[in-house]
Amino acid sequence: MPDFRLYDSLLRFPLFQGLSRAELLQLAGQTKFGFLKLEAGKMVAREGEACRQLLFLINGSLSVTTANDDRRYSVIEELTAPWLLQPESIFGAHPQYLSSVMTLKESHFITLTKDEVLRLLDDFLIIRLNLLNLLATQSQRRGRWPWRKAPADLRQRIIRFFLDHSVYPAGSKTFRILMTQLALEVGDSRLDVSHVLNAMQDENLLHLRRGIIEIPSLEHLLM
């Protein structure tokens, strides 16, 4: 990939924002970037596998599947470029992928090994600050979750459940969950949960199938 194309691709990601053109050209010339092209339907990362590199999606779209601990429910999300895959997974006590990721169509990635990431963090203060800000913002947001105002009613509790179990708070989501399990998660009866979901289906906010809740646009539930 020519330097100017790499430069433009990197600028789309918050990790590299704030670098001057000269710094980016220096980075592009000195850093061992990898380039990966995958056809549709290929596995990119698998939940539980060690995360040894950062993957920057520069073109294409992905299906991201996240399941709860006992596998009673899961959510499948569609994410499009530009997207940085699970940067929080490369460091910490458990440097493993939290979700499984598969390509939905031909996708292109820039890759950085963990050693290269550590070198960049050492050489470029702005990259170090950008990564700290990214991880700190994520930690602060999740740290506030237990202290948010309780939802006013069952509908809002259901929406809160969808939102809290999504990697990205917008776009298409497919929840694979039985009505009885969802009722347990939101602390209400199966019948009441069914009534609320069917009302939301009547409003074209979601579509129900046996054991599946399809949400075309999660952001529309928040309006």
C-alpha cells in the first residue's frame, strides 16, 4: 500500500488522530504494518483466542457475535469500516478476544503486532495518549452503568438490556434469546415481556421469530 493511501487509512482511526503529516509518514515508513484481505464468511477472530495484534478494518463489514457466560443468549451485530477490533483485548490480565468476528463481505485490514503496538506507544506520545483516552473512556462509561437511573418501565428495561449487551449502540442487532430468559434478565413475567415486544414489533422497531429478536436499527429504540 503506497504511503499516501496508508496515511489516509490511518487518519480514519482515533488512535492516530493528532499526528502531523510528517509524523504519520515517519510512522508509515518505520512501522511493520501487515495487510490482510479476507473473503466473505471468513473468521477474523474467535472468542477466547489470544489477542496478539490490532486489526484495523479499512474496508468491508463484519459480523460480531457475543455470548453470555452460560451460552443462554447471544447478540450478533453488523459493523462497518472504519473499525478497530477490540483494542482492550490486547493488554490486561486476560488478553483474549471477547467476541467472535466474521466477515460479511470481502474485507481489508491493516494489522499491527503487539510488539509493534508497544514500540509505537514508546515512540509517539500522541498515540499513547489516544489509546489511554480510548480505554479510559470505555472504562468510565462502563463504570457508570451500575449508577444510572433505573428504567421507568418494562419497555425501558428491555431497551436497556439490548443497549447494554451491544458492542456499538446503533445499527442492526440480532438477539438469540428465549422469551423466558429475557423475562429473567429484566425481572418480569414472560407474558408481560411478550406483550411489550409485540407492541414494539407493531411499531416496526423490531421483528420477532422463535428465539430470535431482530432489531434493524438499535438507535431507533432510543428515540
